[in-house]
Amino acid sequence: MTERQDAWEVREFTQYIRDLVTLLDPGSGWYGLFLRRDPAGMRACLDGVEIPPWDVMESLLGDLAALRGTAFAQRESVRAAGLYSSSVAAHDRRPGGRQVLVERLELMRGEQARAARRLRAAGAGGTTPPDAEAAAWARDDHVRATARCSELRERLAAAAVPDGWFRTEVPEVPGERVVPGAQREREVPGVPEALEAPGVPEWAAEVPDRAGEAGPERVAKAGPEGVAKADPERAAEAGPERVPQAPLSASGPPAPGRRRPRGARFAGLDMDEADEAAVLPAPVLPLPPTTAAAPRGARFAAAPPGDDTSAGSATRAAAPAPEAHRAAVRAVERLVRLRAVGSSGEAHVVLCEAAGWPAEWLPALAVELHRAGLDADWATLLWEVSSLPPARLASAAGALHAAGRPDDCGQLLRQGVARPAGEIAAAVVALDRAGQGPQARALLGAFVRVRTPQDAAKVAAGDPHRLVPPLLAAARAVSPARERDVAHALRVAGIAGAP
């Protein structure tokens, strides 16, 4: 793409945000909180200078659900996800974009650790009586920071994939343990060794209590349904004094004189001077008063229609094998000890070793990690598994789905889209041959959202007869324009079966 085309994608998403906020009430909901917390940050987003984190978009769509109804907001979440993916891909491909993502990821990991410390300080066992409200906001800050770490890692992986990033299949030698991820860590400059990649949690399903009726609707090209174009007067009202910021803790704003970071991490979390690794406990704490459920609208819409990917539906299909359970318990015990003394490097090695386990052992390890409150370690493990050779990636995805963990399966597949096109083709074929058709379609769906049409053509070249139809179907699910672009790339590449 040219820089002009990239700028057009960013401008289209910027216009969408402007149109979306005209449908919201600036005096209540998450939008109202954002406006009071960080006017400069949202002004940058409304001007197209920065792109807000996806968790902020989910909160705004949650407000829309409270005003216009869940069905209306769900439709908008699909449109928003498509525009968002194209916009961040164009934004990150700019010169220096990868280095910016690395720096923001480092900063956001510090925010995550600070929010964890605030959460512990606000909970029971501290030197002061428990503060439910402060704990709720600290938890919200931590969950948002966790989601942003995951998002930044996904964007970092998709921004540029050096040749040889992913390792090739290596025959296993009896008695020798393979440590997945070691090669990748050596080849990615600027990425810390024990980088956490937590998954995106369910916090955005809660929105402040508001009521509203759906009014007359007009359709716009890029904006939400019901918005023909942003009203200039309304846009002026949402000026520098009204700009979104994720809810901060109840402890108040940062100390005067301290410069707060802006940009993709604008939805402000308190800035402390210390930066230490933190192991977040898993207390059940109240969130800010909420009632309506926000639409889920997955960032890459990887789940095919009809799949139940809600967290509540992730039920185990069968009990794990005894050896899988024993191995999981031992690994978690080691992780707990290492995290307690701050040995993050050694803990990462344990996770790399676990990534090389048989695929059917992964669900048991997931259960034990979540039970110990090590959700971030499970997400890091998924990241390591996503870089395994195609056949093993397919086996892991199939094992997670068969065990009743479709969310984890979807996250694993989305993280795998940064692989070279040939490996994506091999993984799709492996999934299809293993009877994992929905997972194969999910991988292609995630791929066409974040990779170029030319990359899609390279995928189809691996097996045109098998891959061209589902590839076009995945592009069609994104948008008619994406389908046309992919079809054109297939014709230019001379792929058999191109329309």
C-alpha cells in the first residue's frame, strides 16, 4: 500500500469514531468518564493523530448498546473491528512504527505492574481497611493494561515479520527437550525476554447503567448505523474538554508536573516511579456500577458465525489424563515459586518447555494456571505455542477446542497470523485434514484482516484448489472491498480458481 492509501484508512476510522461519539451521551457512561479523564488523548484520536486502544472502542460500543440496544451495537462492533484492523495495520506499517510499538509495550507492562500493586494495596491484608471502590478501579486499570499488552504484541507481530522468525520442524530426539520460543527471542530486537502477553479478558462486557431508545437511523459510509455524517456542532462540543480516557483509580490524578504518556496507551493509568514485576492475585472484586452487557465484537472477528466463544461456555469436554494433570501441577508449583522471588526469566523458560508438551496436555495446564491466578502466564504460553511448526500449532488448536476452550483456541489462531504465508497455508491444510474446519476458517479470517491481499495470494498458492474458496469466503466476511482486493491479488498472481 502507498502512504496515501494508508492515510485514507486511518482517516476512515477516525471519521467512524467521530460519528460514533455523536450517538453517545457525553454526560454519562464510559464515554462521560473518558471525557473527564483525558481530553487531550481523545482529541488526538478524533484528529487522527493516534488510534485508541481496542478496549476503549469496546467501552464506547458498550455505551452504544445501552442507548440503542444490543443488536444494534453488535452490528456496529463488526464494522468497527474491520475498520480498526485496517487502520492499525496502516498505522503500524509507517516508518518507525515497529519501534513505537516496542516502546509502548514496555511502558504498558510497567502500567500493568503498577495497577497490580494498587489492587493489592486496596484489597484486604493491606495496612489500611479494604477500599472496595479503589479496588474496583485498580482492577479495571489492570485489566485494561493487560488487554493492551496483548493487543500491542499482536500488532508488533503483524507489523513486520523478519525472514526466519518462525522455526522449521525439527525431529525430536528422545530424552532431549525442545525449548520453543528461544529462536524467536533472539531474532526480535527490543522485545524483553519475559514479555507478558495476557489475553483480552471479559471486563468490557460491563457498562454503566443508562437507558435510551433507538431513534431514526441513517446510514453512513464509514460511520455507525444511524449517522450520515458527524454534525460539526456536535463535534465542536466534544472538543478539547471532552475526550476519552479509560477510568482511573479513585485515588486521583497523577502528581503535578509529571508528564503523562499519550497515544495508543492514552486511557490513563496512574504513573508511579517504581517499576517492578507483579504477580496479580485473583480476588473477586466489584467493578463500577454496571447493568447492560457490551457487545463482544472480537478484534479480528476470528470466530465463525454460530460458534459459542463466550467465556461462560468454555466447559471441559473430558477430564485430563493423569500424567497431564501431574505435569501441570508440577509446572505451576515451579512458576509460583519463581514468580514469588521475581525470577521472571526462569519462569519464562518453564513456559517455553511447557509449549513443547503434547497438545492434549495444554487444557490441563490452563486449568491449573488459572486456578493459581497465573492468567498472564497462560497467555504467554499461548504466544509461545503460536510459533510452533504448523502441524503442532494445528494440534494445539484442535486440543483446546475439543477441551471446551474456544476462546483460547481463537486467541492462539489469531496470534499465529504473523507467520509466513507458506506456514499459514500449511496450518490451514493441517487443521482441515484433522477435521477442524471451523478452526481453519477462523485462522484464515484472522489472516485476511491483518495481512495484505498479496500475502493472501501467497497463502492460496500453497494449495489453490483447497485454499482459494475459503480464503475468498473469509475476505467476504470482512467486507466486499476486502474480497475484491483479495480476488484481484489472486488474479495478478495467476492463482488457479481466482474469480
